[in-house]
Amino acid sequence: MATIVERARKDGTKSYLAQIIRRKHGFAESRTFPTRKTAEAWAKMREREVDAQIGSGGVPTTRAEVTTTLGDLIDRFLADSAKPIGKTQRNCLKVIRTEYEVANKRLDQLTSKDLVELTKEIGNRPAVRSKSTPLNYLAHLSKVFAIARPAYGYPLEKSIHDDALKACKALGYTGHSGKRDRRPTVDEINRLMAHFDAMQGNTIRMTKIVPFAIFSARRLDEICRITWTDYEPEHKRVMVRDMKHPGDKRGNDQWVDLPDPCCAIIGSMEKLDARIFPFNSASVSTAWANACKVLGIENLKFHDLRHEGASRLFELGWTIPQAASVTGHRAWATLQRYSHLRQTGDKWKDWEWICEITKTPSAGDNG
């Protein structure tokens, strides 16, 4: 049976020495850990290995010192995961791997304190304006901790991460971002449409994408993935592939209804590609940001158009289930934020750009 010995460090913290001794076979091995739970987990795993060697008639040998770092674990997680990893999570893990000293910390020496310091460092970066950012980094790191011991046998307990998460919340280093309520005015969209219309030589059809985003309440990435084969004009619906979902990054395909005048906008698009809107979402986002800057329109993100689209549905008197059939929300509770909106009508009903953007392309434009 392994022995766990508690020791006091010079800085006042505690460490735990796990010892495994098999005197009859001349074997002894020990390892120091930051928590008792980690020490016990390692001792249990090593005892099984040592006793298996003895049981098969072999001579147990002492393991080389653990040298795997958090950075090594991140690399292995990214390389081994058969489940697609979201772009945001991958980027967050790579930033931790390349920009923070904690990535060089050995797994058997990693503590909750190290993660608290990491979270504090991230929160103090000049570009970070919200406490939700360090929370997101810590959340993405949780999956790495969850698989370390069961998948690879590394002496790393998920409790280290969980304790750090609680500490960061208590210290105010992390927090949830507030819900954005920014909605574009008709005047702001008119100015943007005029700006984009004057740039028709540009390959990105912003005068089509912007109104479609408003009326469909779709995310930008989803708009740029919609294909002609996934569109059913007779049913006024479209299949959205890989719809954003907290757990499923791929294969989360869902039919959504298309409110008027979405079908008319689609009907006005040239069939030049398998996709209806064959544009790079990053380029669309850049074009949007540049236009807002030129026009002096402040604090308006492209994603706010989805919020505008959802708000419009409730102002038309739609119920939560009806709105969810368009927005794609599976949890209706998410749409409760719109429940305060009253049926006030459609502020886009007589929008001057409708006729212009829904003109059917000439035969020569269909490719």
C-alpha cells in the first residue's frame, strides 16, 4: 500500500510525497505532488503497474521522472482529438501554449494557483476589455484537464482546474459578458447600403448579405455556407449546415424557416457557385468594420444584425416557438430575452432598398 506524506514548503504551502515500496523485490519509488488527490491518483496507477510487473515474474523498474508539460498535453490533445475542435478553442489553447510560462510547467507540479495566475495575466492584457475573455480561456482549458489522466495516464487531476475556476470567480478575475442590446437604426443601414452600393465593383455583394442577415437572423458564417441544394424555395426554408452549438461543432445540421423577403433576396443572386453567398466570412466582416469606421457608425457589429432579425420577429407578434423556427435556437429559454418586446409592427416594411436588392438577375448573370 502506498504511503502519502504531507510536507510543508518554505512558502507556507503544502506538498504531498507519494511512496511505493516493495522491499521483497528491492523496489522503491516516490514522487511529490501539489495535492493529496493527485498524489493518491498517481500512487494507485503506479501500484497497479508495479504489481502487474511482479505478477508476471518481471523485475519492477523505477519510472523516469515525469517531464510532460502542460504545453505538451495541449499539443497532444490538439493532435489526437478525433472530434473537431472549434476555431475559438483551438486559438485559445495555442495562445496559452505559445505565450504563457505556465505551458512550460510540468504536469506533476501544476497547481490551481498557476491557473489563477494565468487567468489574471490574460485579464490584464491591454486588448482584453471583458472578464468573459479570461473565463473563456479557462473554460477551453478544462477539456485538456478532463482527458489528461483517463486518456494518457498523466498525473493531473481536473479538480486543479475546477478549484482555479472557483477561485477566479471569487476574486473577480472572471465573469460573464452582458447581453448586447445594440440594434441598427434604419438610417444606419441605409447609409451602409448606400456605401456598399457605391462599391459594386467589389466582389463581395454586401448589399445582398446585409439585408439577408437582418431578415433571416442568421450568423455570418452560416450565411456564407448555405448552398443552392440546401435551399427549398417551395417551403421557404434552408438547411443550415454545422449550426453553432455548444457541444457539436460538426454535423449539427438544421432546417430553418426563411421570413420574407429572404427568398426574394436569394432569387436575386447569380448562380456562380455551389454556395448562394460564395464569400469569405472574414472578408465580409472586414468590409463591414471598415464601412462603419468610414461612416462614423460606432459600436455596431455584424452579429448585431442577427439580434435585429430576432427582435423584428417578436415585434411582428411571433411567439417563441415561431421565432425559434427561424433563429434555430433549440433552447427556447435563450429567446426569453426578447419577451419584453411588444408587437409594434415591422419597421422594415416600407424599406426603400427592398425593391433594389430583390431584382432578379438577368439571364447572362446566371453563369
